[in-house]
Amino acid sequence: MFNKKANLHDKRAHTYSIVARDPSTGEMGVGVQSHWFSVGSVVSWGESGIGVVATQAFVNISFGLRGLELLRNGKSPQEAIDLLLSTDEGRDVRQLAILDSQGRVAVHTGKSCIQAAGHIKGENFSVQANMMLRDTVWSAMASAFESNKDLALPERIIEVLKAAESEGGDIRGKQSASILIVDGGKKENKWENINIDLRVEDHKEPLGELERLLKVHRAYEHMNNGDIALEKNDMETALKEYETSQLLMPENLEMKFWTAISLANVKKLGEALPLFQEIFEKDQNWRILAKRLPSVGLLSVDKEEREKIFSL
């Protein structure tokens, strides 16, 4: 099923990365940045309730799925790494980190990885890097992880990647970055496996863009919560969630729109009308959408109030 003797020249994802676990939530994640196109599609692997893998340097891409399979079959991260490397003729040019749902972690930096290369393993995390400008990169990453315990895991990982870049990062520069987050508990449905999977494939400032996308993701999490509350006719919760999403992305018309809808539904039409007016002035399609909502029960105001909204 897998090629144990992978071609060394398949993927050259020289990079820095972190595998980490949040003991308070059980979430596990991989964060990575590289001067390589679409690094997240090569380096980062994860499965809820099982663990996460970062495979890099001269990448043996099969280590991702094979590493998770070994964890699933009861192997520890160290046992998994030992088994993967035992049949790999390219072990000396590999860099590999594996973390499981218990927080156990193992890491390997091959003796022939391009300098500067190294790793640091700590409680619930490992940071690893190769082909760096300086040999201070991975220690800066470890310090950033340990000093940002107040942050949620995705935001904490972003700070770790930023710390690497502040030390010079990849000697070749910047191109792509990604963050992958899975749950600590197993999921019944495969489509629920991934909590966050954000990738910047090619960008002049990939970490800045990744950080922006994470903020957008958070905003849409609140939007989704608002949608669920709206379906349950819980207008107060919907309003709270939509308002939070709007604070995160104040220029997003959709978030303004659903905030306005929720305000109208909880008898705060006076607060809703200025939002509707701003939205309709920028894009008339939102007026058309608003007119379609009463028939499906999503705009529950009387006829006079509807006319006030639609006539703006």
C-alpha cells in the first residue's frame, strides 16, 4: 500500500514546524511554514483521537498516514518512528515528529538534514526545523510555545511560527504555511475528523495571511453558531453570536446582514435599520435576500416593519 523506499526527490519540504497538544481541551495540531509551495499538503497529518504527524526535510510523505495507522494500532510515537525509519533507506535526510492523544511525543532529525537543523521536545509538544538561517530557530519556537499557555492551541501555534520567523526562519525565505487542528477524542463520522485545516499555498507573507485566515475562521465559527441558534428560534443567542462575528470582521456584509436580521427578530428594529441601510447601499442583492426570508420564518417581523426594512 505504501512505498517504504520513497524517492528522496519526491518532496523537498525543508521547513520548520510544531506538533502540539492542548491538555485542557485535548486538541492536537500541526503548524508549519516553508519556502515550498503548498507545504501543508505534504507535511501535516492528523486524526481526531489518534494524533498528529509532521514529516519534512527530504519528505517521506507516506510517514503521515503510516504514522497515524501505527498510533491507531496501539504503538507509541517513539515506536511508530522507530518502525517507520527501520525500513527507510533515506532516514538520515528525514525529519519526523509524532504526537499522540495522550500527549506523548517523539521526534527524529536525520544526521544528514541540511543545516541549520534540530529539534526540541517538551511536554505536549515538539518543534523541529531544517535548512534554517540560524540554529536558534527551534529554541525560539519552544520558548514561544511555553510562554503562550493562555492562548487557544491554534493561536498558540501561530505565535510559535512567528517566533521562528523572527529568528530568520527558512534560509530561502517564505512561501506557504498551514495549520491543522484535530480533537483529542475520536469522531464517529470521518467528515468530522478535522477541526481546522487552513492553508496558505503561495504568498509573500504566508504567516500574516495564515493569521488572518484563522481570524476569519473564528468569525465564521460564531456565524455558524448563530445559524444554529436561528434554526432553533433562539434569537438572543443568534444575536450574540452574529454580533461577535461582526466584531471580528466588521467589513463583512454577510455578518452585518445576519446581525441586522437578529436585531429585527428580537424587536430591536431601530438598531437594525442603520445596518440594513448600509448593507443595501453597498449591495442590492442583500435586499432581495431579505425579502425572501419571511416566507421561511427567518425574518419574523410584522408587515409594517418589513416595509421599513425593504424600503431603505
